[in-house]
Amino acid sequence: MHLATGQWRVLRASREIDDVLGDPATDDTLRGRLERVLEARAFAAELGLDVGDQYTSYVPWPDDRIVTSIVATRPGEIEPAGFTFPIVGNVPYKGFFDRERAEAEAADLRTKGLDVCVLAIPAYSTLGWFADPVTDPMLRYGEHYLVETVIHELVHATVFFADAAEFNEGIASFIGQEGAVRFYARDGQGDELRAEVEDRRRIDDTLLALRQEIGALYAETEPGPERDQRRAALGAEGRARLAALPLERVDAAKVAAEARLNDACLSIAATYANDVPAYARRLASLDDSLPAFIALARSVEDADDPRAEILGPALAAPEATRAAHAAGAGAGATP
């Protein structure tokens, strides 16, 4: 009931983008961002994504988020504990429209001994069940983020597998990034955004390498003060590696200072980024054609293992993905 009520609030507050653009009172910044959304929708359709009526409406929303999500890990684990829901199955996160409810749930999980990460979420997909609107939180993070997010969420409305959050979020993240780069390449800005995307991938590689090191620590060491001390040292080492990353468009010192490196926050990193290097190699094998990659993703909707169908057995193997990330993180961390 909480989620249904929140969704109803979002839909009830929506206005058609065409009406907002036709309103003389609409300020130029909002007008420009909404026009960009419509351009991104059209581009996503050209790539082969289902756009339907998605992102044809706008919701003014005063908060910095639409929902607040929580992720939790059990002691000595670096994988999300997860939550199970109808239709979508098991997912690593749980979202609330009411921030206080999310904080209360997080506090309850902490009293049960779990580590918790609380996340502000500016956009989500209803998987095509409703016409998802553009919201103010989506607009606040800048135009590049807006275009990438629209494409990311349209992937969810096009390709979705129950009980496969890592596949769903990973492929949406990859297509969102690559789609945004190609969108801006039409105006000669692709190189700038490509550098930004590569910076974020170096950061993800570093976080995933740290996550792997912590997982190994938990697997090889008994609980106790010695393990806790080593866990704290790994966190400090990870923060230092982030600060040393040779980034072009992103401030590495700021990333390092603001990074949340507790178990729960690190656990969600793999959900979005673990398969990105493998997807990049698969895209290269398709002559760098993103429409061909999307067509391939759509073609595996009846597969038992969509990752293996898209990547092939070698690239889909977990050890291959982990090795690729470890190598990437090591290279990226060299000052």
C-alpha cells in the first residue's frame, strides 16, 4: 500500500511535457532539459529500445530523490542480503517513497546486526507498467546524467529478467553509458562524455577490486578483532587508491573523500558494474554497433542464463569477470 500510494502521488502530479513546453511560464533551464529528454527518447528508439509513452510527462518534485533505497549485508558477507517481491523476484535493494520509513527499516536491520547502505534514488522504472515521468531529481544532476538515466531506465522497460538484478542493472548501466556517449557524439561532444564514462569505470573497477579483497578476507579469516583491524586497513587502502586514480573529468580527491566503503555500500557496486568490461568486449565484437548489442539483448528474453547467451561462456564466467576488474583496477590506480 505504501508503494502503491507513492506511485499514485507521482502519477497524479505529472504534467505532459508538451504542455509544460507550451507554457510561457516555464523557465528556460527546465525547457531545455525537457527538450533534451524528448531528444533522448527519440534516440533511444533509434537504438532499438521500447519507448512507448515513457518520459513524455514531467513531475515537479521538491526532494533530492523520488525514493530512498536500502541495501543490507550480513556480518562477514559482501553480497547483498536481498529482498524478495512479486514479479521482480529477489533484488538487492528495497525502496521507499517515505524517507522516514526507509530510515526506520535501516535502523531495524542494524539492530539485527546487518550492515546497511541508505541511497537517494532520483529515478526508477516501473518496467513499462506505467508511463514513467521525468522528475526534478533527475534534472538536478546535469544534462549528461539526465540523458544517460533516460536511456538506462528505457532498457529496463525493454529487457528485464526476474531474479536477475545484476544482469538487469548491469546491462542497463552499460547501454545507458554507451547510448549517452553516442547521443552527444552527434554534436561533437562524444569525446568529453567518453572521458567521463571511462573515469567512472576506473572508479568502479577500484571499488570492485576492494570488494573482492574484502570478500577474500571474510572467506579466509575467522571473525574477531584481527579481522576487523584488517577490514579497516583495506578500507583505508581502497580510499587511497581512489585518491590516486588518474581521472580526466572527475575529481579523484573528492571521490575518495565522499566514497562510502562499508560492506553494504560496496555490495551494491557489483550489481551495476561487475559485467561492464565484458559487455564492452562484446560490443567491440559487434563492430561497436550499439543497436546490434541491444538487438542481441532483446533476443535472449527466453534464455535461462541471459548473461551467458550475450557474453558467451568464457566472458560470462565469474572468474573471468573478476580477473578483468582486478587488472583494470590495478592499472587505473597507478599515479
